[in-house]
Amino acid sequence: MISSFLSSSITTKKSTSFTPALVDFDAFENLTKEVKEYRQQRLIDWVTFTEYSKEKNSLILDTRSKAMYDKKHLKGAIHLNFSDFTQDNLAAIIPSYTTKILIYCNNNIENEPVFFASKIVLPKENSSSKPISLALNIPTFLNLYGYGYRNIYELSELVSLNKHNLSFEETVL
């Protein structure tokens, strides 16, 4: 069923003798356009993030690698590696579509380069291009929305270990 749906929506420039992958870039672009405006209304500062995290029907989701999550994460955060996003995996950790989901990533934590290394692509020497942020927040937000979750809030502030009241924990193995 999924295969026939995606195959019918994927166009190829030349005839192939194989079954195309379940990849639909046009649908991804359309989803990105839809999410862009919605996301702007869901960007929150640290104070709001902290207040929301204390509410009964909310959770903090950390989608970094398991290794980095285990070493250090925001206190109370639950983990699901971004590469493990599926409907079933998300449903297993998010109680309902009305759950308030709070997301953060490496690019939100300052002064902690070992466990929260910024995902920034710096321009090559003698290049006129600007740095590009490849923050995990963006694909995390986009995918949660694509899977039907709408009660998503993204930390938009760069928080510092030196200025903010941050509580971390580690997973003891």
C-alpha cells in the first residue's frame, strides 16, 4: 500500500527497470513549506520552555544520538534518536497527539562543546558563503509535524551554562 502510494506520486525522468525507493522529495518540499509558518509560532524562549516542561501533559524530547544523550541531557528529557523516528516508535514514547512536545538540540546549549557541539557548517576559506546551521531541531520539528503531532514547541534561545539555570542528567549504564 505505501509502495503503490509513493510510486504513483514519484516521477522519474527516464523509465527504470527497478522499483523506485520510497522517497518523495516533492512531498517533502510541500511539507517544509507548510511547516515553516507553523513553526514560527512555536519558537519559545528558555523561561517558557522551562514553564511548559513542568506541565502535566508535556515532555522534553532529545533526538541526538544515544551516546550523547546518555552522557548528558536536559533533566527530564526522554530520548528517541532522530534516525529511529517511525509512527510506532513515536507512539511508544508520546502518549497522544495532544501531548506538548518540547524540543532542543546541540545548537541551543552554549559552553558545552563536548556534549552539545554546534551543528554549523563554516564556509571554506576564501568563500563568500555564510555559515549554515544544520540544527537537529529543524528536521525533528518537521518530522514530528509530518507524523501528525502539532503540539510541538522548539527552544529558540541559545542558553548558556553560565547564565541560565540548566539542570542536566546522564544515563548511568
